Amino acid sequence: MSKTKIADLRQEYARESLDEHNVALDPLVQFSRWFQEAMNSACAEPNAMTLATVDQDGRPSARIVLLKGCDARGFVFFTNYRSRKGRELTLNPRAALLFHWIELERQVRIEGAVEMISREESDEYYASRPIGSRLGAWASPQSELITRREELESRLTEVSAKFGDNPPRPEHWGGYCLAADMLEFWQGRPNRLHDRVRYVRGSANAWKIERLAP
């Protein structure tokens, strides 16, 4: 595809609006409203989110992960602690999340500090996963170099023979929770004059609500 044709790709947004005077006072309540609407719509995998981290040199990396919990503490996801994102979160325990629900012409940006959740919570979620996913957490040395896919298949066979249908949670696999100190809700509008409403956590955990220029 030529650069000219790529540059000509555009979509006009005119589905809804977003007013800073009508949003919930608590951003997690506002997020829950939008997330429920995304689940009720035709959005594919509404819990898919971009997770961005940085390494020791300040070099960012991003990937799609799945939201697995959201409560007053923050946003929960699971991964291999030894993966690139796990190593980067150890070095710099702050991250950014991005939800993009294109069918609703919406985005939500979230920033905050990240910490591991309890072993008990990780155990509970791990036990709820399909057996293939549980064994896969053992079989894959996530983010490490491998020479061919057959290595993964061989490791899967080995761990399946070792653990059967009841593998324990690997110590190197579990959950993180991002405690948000900033959330931005973005609603597409005509002429690229989009609505952007930002929540910033202030003193005494109070939230300040602001409108940003698009």
C-alpha cells in the first residue's frame, strides 16, 4: 500500500459526546459504565488493553494483555514475572494502560503504580484457567529466545506428563495490579475535535476532573 493511500485513510467520529460536567465523580465508576457498554456492544474482546512499560534505559515497550479484574484497588492482569514486561515492572513499577473500543469510538488511557497481587489471588485465578493455559504457563519461557516451535511442544508434553490435570501455579507466574493516579476518557467527535476528560488523583485521594484539548 502506498504512503498516499495510507494517508488518505480516515474515519469521521460522530457517535456520542462526553461532557466533564456529566461524568461520574469517581473514575472507576465511569470506567465501569464504559466497560459495561463495551461488553454489551459488538466490541471484540472488550477487556483487551495495551500495557506499556519502560526498561532501565527509558526505552518503552507495549503489548496487548487482558484485563482480569477491576476494583477499588485498580486494574488486574496476569503474566510471567520473568517476561520482558515483568522484568521492566521490577525495574520501574509504573505503567500505562490503553483501552480502544473503536466500535464505540472510545479510548481510555490509564497510568499508575504497579505491584504484584497476593499469592492467594494468583493461585485462585490460575486454578480457574483452562488446563492448556495452566500447562502453557509452565511450558513457555516467555520472552526468551527459542530456536523453533517444536521446543514449546516438547516442553508442553513434558510438563503435561509431570503434572497431569492439576499443575500448581508456577512461582514465576501471577498477577499485577495497576493503581491508577490518572485516567483519561476519550470520545471521538467530528472534525477531530474529540472530547477528552481527565481524572487526576490529588491530595487525600480526591479526584480532579479536567477537560483537555484534542
